Amino acid sequence: MTKNEVLTTTITLSIDNGSSHVKVIYDHLDCNFIFPNVLAQPFGERFLLMEQGDPLDFLDVQITSPSIESDQYRHVYVGNLAIGDEGIIHEIVGDKAVQKKAQRPETMVTLLTAAAYAIAKKHEDAIRRGKKRIKAAVNLGTGLPIREITKFREEFANKITGGVHSVTFGTTPIFKGITVEMEFSLPTDISIDDVSGVYDLEATSKSHLSHKGFGIADVGGVDMDIAFFKPGLDLDQRHSTGAKIYLNDALESIRNEVNSQGEELIASTAELTLMLVNKEYEIYAEGKVVFDMTSLINRHMRILAEKVLKYARNSWKHVRYANEFWFIGGGAVVLQPWIEKLNAELGLPIKFDTVEHSQFRNVRGTFLMLDHALKHEDETAAASADSEGLSESGSGSD
């Protein structure tokens, strides 16, 4: 194969397009990455002092897709590269948070960028040897919030599977000038985010949820999905629901208050999210604390925790078989200290996922379901082939 020939490949890929971060797993559970859900339309011309560094931190992409009509999303910086850029920044806050995830152009931009990066990463050795074009068949697993799944599932699926999508990396180290062409299939259709998280929780934790009746809330940057399961992991569609909590907007308010001091001390809500997860409430400049966010964060997060707990309890009180209630997701990690403080007075059987797994539950569960479906598909095809072989053998025995 020469350098100019197209490299053809297949990849198994799950993507959780969260409002704060995009989480991805490809081929195996240990092949994963995460980047902030931030886009920027480039301003001026960008120069790299050195073509080095982690390409995930320099996602500079040009996209051609039948699902992206606006020219403003043809050339974008994505993730860490977009944070702090001088161009027009797109974060899932304000008007963007009000929009449906299935209909936001940012959802398709980050989905295509994530898929192209996974494919390029998988074939990094070939790229380093000079390969410039990759054509990929993508078996994709992804999901939507519970409030969108019925009305927008087909529309979202059509955007993903409707034709060939092309991503070309710009100044991205290692992948500069690489074009990835993708055609997607959805072997497990569009999943429900919260339900995917339960699948992984049951498969990997010691909770043995399949023997219980329980509720679970997936708390994201915008949406909160609430699902109830009867024993046997039987989803209760009547009581499962969802709400918008706008965690990202609360974080944006905190960020604006901090930055009103005269300096842009926090560049994005994604950056602030990581600070809260790591409990980094003090901001330093020149080695000195210039702002302590503790009281500011306590004020905003307590209000939001009260809202989240209220939504959960209002749903839970009508479900007699649910003996415990779980919180998962990146938003749950952020809000856990305040929800636990409120529940100290209530004494409800509330449980939180482990910090290291909570944010990845949905993408892991989606990947496990996708992997299972593909293996089952292969087994069915093999059994069918064996059956046909036996039939032909039998017909020739006379």
C-alpha cells in the first residue's frame, strides 16, 4: 500500500456528548478520551511555535457534512483549543442550553470531531508513516436525554447515518492535513443516556442492581434524566422523566462573577467544572490567592442541589417499589457535597457513584451494549452460515 492510497478501516465507537464534556470509547473500554464541549470559530490565522503536543489539545478541524449546513461550523477549534480563543466561542449555556441536544449543530460538530480523532488515533502509526486519507465504517453507539428520545430519536439518527461525513485536521500535531471520511451505522439505535449508565453500573459495580427496585438520576450540565427500574432491570417508562436544571448556566454565573474582578481568571465553564470536581476553590496569580470562590460556589451550588433533590423526590414519592435512589454523571460529581449535606437532615437512602466512574457511566454502558450487539450479530451470521452449509450438505446426500 502506497502513501497516497486510502486506508480503509472499521471502528466500534461510543460517544456521550455531554453539555460540559464529550466522552468517547473506541474498540476497547481502556481506549477512551474526554474533551470539553466548547467550540470556537477561529479568529485570524493561528501559528504553532512547534508542531508538538497532544493532538487532543489542538483539535483544529474542517468539516464537510450533509448534517452541518451553516458555514460558521465548517472550520472550528474544538475542546481545549477553543478555550480562551479570541474567536466566537460556543458553550452549551444560555440560549444553547435551551435548545434540544438532538438539534444543536454543536452536537454534530463534536460528534464528528470525536469520531475522526478516534479513527486517527487508532491509525497513528500509519499516519506517522505518511498515510493522509482514511475511510472508515463506524459502528456508533450514542444517546439522547430521556425528554428527547421519543420525539427526536429518528431525526438525530438520520443526521448521523445520512451520507458521508468528512473531517480534515488543520494545525493539529501529528494529524495535520489528515482527512477522515466516515459513514455511520447505529447497531443499537439511539439509546437513552440514563439507561446506558445503569447497564454499566450493573455490569461493573458490586451493587447488584438487577435484584432491586431503584431510581437513578443522570445529572448533566443541562439535563437531568430520572429513570426507575423494577427488579430485573425492567425500565418503568411511566415514571421515568427528565428536566432541565441548567447546571452550566449556574457555573457561567460563577465564572462571570469571578472574572468581574478585572481579569479572565476562568476561561470556560468546562474549566470551572474541573476545578469544582477537584475542589480547587482558590484562584492563584503570581503565586498568591487572588480570589477565594468558596462562599460564591456554596451559594450557587446549594440552590442547584435543592432543585435537583426536589425533582428527584417529586418523582420518587410516586414509585412504591424503588427502595433506593442513585445519582450518576458529571453534574452529580459536582453537586454531591451539597446534596449529601441536604440529605443529612432527610436521611433518604441516596447513593452516589464513584467519582472516577460517574462521568463515564453512560459512554461505558453504551459501548458495552454496542459491543454485545455486534458480537451477537456475528454469532447469528455464523450460525446462519453453518445452517446453510448443513442444508446444502444434506441436499447433496441423495
